[in-house]
Amino acid sequence: MAEEPFKTREELKARIKLCGMWSATCTFLAFLFVIIAIISKLLAIVYYDLDFTFWFLLGIFFIAVDIMPNIHLAIYRHLYGIESENKNK
């Protein structure tokens, strides 16, 4: 018999909340670094002796990192929906 992926619905809800938090954090950091890059390029400001390209690439890195929590979030919500459907039958 196959092992259930989640023992309780509460564990699934906790995972959804955790992935949502990580996704929001990564998205916020990505936008923050891209904004810093744009402002530093426009105003010719150098933060900590780092060029605007560094900040822009750091923003792109966090956009790439943000893909994983979003994939997990979609999967967990899908499993939660299937479980809810089966519970109602």
C-alpha cells in the first residue's frame, strides 16, 4: 500500500502557507533588487562599489529561485482540491 503524501489536511495547509511565504519573499527581493539596479543606473549611484549589473543579475536570480516555491504551491493546492473533492463524495 502506498504511503499518503500528507498525514492530515492541516499539514497540507501548513505547506501551502510556507510555500506562499517563500514565494512572496523571493518575489519581493527580486523586485527590490531590480528597482535598486534601475535607480542606480539612472542616478549613476554605486552601492557598496557594485555596478548596477550586479543588482540586476541578483534580481534575475531571485526570479529564477521564485519558480520552485510557485511550482510546489500549485501542486499542493491541486492535491488539496483533489482531497476536498474526494472528501465530499
